[in-house]
Amino acid sequence: MKKFIMKLPRQYHEVWMGDGSLDFLPGFPPLKRASQCFILTDSRLKSHAVALEKALLLRGIRTHLISLKVSEELKDFKQIYPLFGELLKKNADRHSIILALGGGVIGDVVGFIAGTYMRGIRWVGIPSTLLAQVDSALGGKTGMNHEQGKNLIGVIHQPSLVLCDYQLLNSLPLRDQISGLGEMLKYGLIFDPKLFSRLKRQVKPGGPDLKSLQNEISVCLKWKAKTVVRDEQDLKGIREVLNFGHTFGHALEAESSYGTFRHGEALIYGMRVACELSFRRGYLNQKTQSEIDVVLKRVQDPPLPPKITAKKYLKRIQSDKKARNKRVRFVLLKKVGQTVLDQECTDQEILDSILQIMKAGV
Ligand SMILES: NC(=O)c1ccc[n+]([C@@H]2O[C@H](COP(=O)([O-])OP(=O)(O)OC[C@H]3O[C@@H](n4cnc5c(N)ncnc54)[C@H](O)[C@@H]3O)[C@@H](O)[C@H]2O)c1
Ligand SMILES: [Zn+2]
């Protein structure tokens, strides 16, 4: 197992990575100190959750298991409201701990509940998707969706521990592997040309080879950690670079109704649009832009919905929470490994970039 420490301004926590690391969880300090433990899990991971529950009970830790049917719709107040009731019924108190065993949806839901229940209790992230292991498990951001947009409601509430067990990925469906690869490619593009080159080789029919990606998973997670530590509250423009590709990506997710595209699938289109815009704004040279587009285009992704027009995406982008005075702040690329923030993109430039990607297809 590998470990690093996430040193945040007001707290720190450990991040453990390795095959079978979940077996060691009951012995970790945050668990030993808990009055009660609540495992909130994706029903697809029920067998892992049941084994974990048994292991915790054997150690004398009072444990409850709550299994949820997961989809993007779960990130909704009405859906999660009854979970607060469950915690109250079982007398969860400020010394209780919630374990989030699942992908990004479970992480966002548990982080939000833990951040607000009794004004904040501890939680542990046990990410089970590639996307969550390379990205969403770190940083403490939690997000509930609103009909006006994605992740518009939330708190920043850091976990007490994050544990990435690569073995959980063994059952991950192809589309979710690709979705995670999308987020990994983002880290390569914004920070790390060498990582991008290595990941390029994983863009192949049949999806990435997860076993040989373990080193790259930890590299992405460390990039995420490095960025979050410098700008935990997302106020300095440092953490904002992680939004590369997300402006169009979120618009696509919302316009096509949540769930049609996996987060990372939509992000791949978002990065293509962002690269096209980077070229049109004079940051990225055409050769690099088309080299990147060739790679991203090769990733197996559902086609863009034919009924959604470029104008609709633009409108959605403008109502995004990051829109300031109707001008959107884009994270653009100067070259692989170097970004720039740009608030001066015109509507026409954004529209043309979207249209270009729509025309180029998959
Ligand atoms: N908080 C953050 O910083 C942050 C960052 C990125 C994404 N997100 C959020 O994360 C969500 C996307 O994350 P995700 O792709 O992990 O979504 P997810 O949790 O919906 O998981 C994707 C699918 O994989 C299934 N699944 C999960 N683990 C599995 C496993 N081990 N084996 C088989 N199936 C499994 C789930 O049931 C689901 O169908 C979005 O809501 C996004 O907004 C949050
Ligand atoms: Zn993302």
C-alpha cells in the first residue's frame, strides 16, 4: 500500500492506495475513535459493504449499513432528506462517522450529509470508480444538483481519511472506465505532458487496462492533492484549473438530462471544445490542438444528442454558476501542461468552437 498526507490549512488526513486496502480499514484511527459507524454504499457494492460491516462489528464498532440505488438523481435534496432521518433514528451523534463506499455520487452525497448533519461529522471516502479514485475523492467538495444546474448546492467538508482500493475497480463497467480515463486525461492535459503521453496509449477499443494504470491513478490523485492544498476554498483561481473542460461538459450533462452521459464522457467533449476555443483565442497552436483532438476523439464516447443546438449549450453555459456578468471564465490551454484563465471569450467564439466539435463528431 502507498500513502500520502493531504496537508490542508486547518487539518490533514491520510490517503491510502493499494490492492485490497479496504481490508485494513477497521484498524485506522478515525474508525477506532467512532461512537457508531454508518456505511453508506452504492447497492452495486453491497457485497463489499456487507464484508466491511462484518469486519467492523468484529472489532466491536457499532455499524449500520445503508445501501442506496445510485444515479445522478440521488444528488437531490428530496432524495437525501430521508437519510438525515435514518441517522437521527439511529442516534448518530457528533462522534459518529460515515463511510462513503461508492463512486462520485456516493462521495458527494455522503460529504454533503456529513458536512451538514449536526453541523458536521467525520466521514471516510472509499472511492469505487476510476473517476472517484483519480479525482472526486479528494478535496472535500460536495455537490447537490438543482434544476438550474449541476453541483450548485454544497459545502466543502474534508474527509478524515481516503482509501483507494484498486480491487474495487475490477467490476467497473466499460463506460465508467472510460469516464475515469476522461478525468485522467484532463490531469495530463493541464499539468503533466508525460502523463498525457502514457495515457494516450490507454485510449484503445475495449477500454483502458486498469491493472497497468495504478501508477497513473496515484499520479492524478497527487496532482489533485497538490492543487487543493494550495486553494482549498477554491477562491484563488488555483483550484479553478481543475474545471478544464467542465464548462461545456456540465452543459452537456444538464442539457442531455443527467445520466445520459457519464461525467467523464461529457468532460471529453468539454475538453475538445476547450481546446478548440484555446486555438481560436490564440493560445494553443493548431498542430497541438488537432493532435489532442485526435486522441480525445478516439475515446469511445456516445454521440452528441442531435437535437441539442449549439445555442442551447451556450445558454446553459451562461447560466452556469461560474458565469460572471454573463461572461464565462474558461480554463484554456496554452500547451499540454499549461493553462490560462480567460474571461474575454465572445459568445461567437464559444458558439463556433461548439459547432466545430459538433461538426467533427465522434
Ligand atoms: N466532489 C468532487 O470533487 C467531484 C469531482 C468530480 C465528479 N464529481 C461527481 O461525481 C459524480 C460522477 O462520479 P462517478 O462517475 O464515480 O459516478 P457514480 O457514483 O454514479 O458511479 C458511476 C456508475 O458506476 C457504478 N459503480 C460504482 N462503483 C462500481 C464498481 N466498483 N463496480 C461496478 N459498478 C460501480 C455506479 O452504480 C454507477 O452506475 C458526478 O455526480 C460528479 O458531479 C464530484
Ligand atoms: Zn470532473
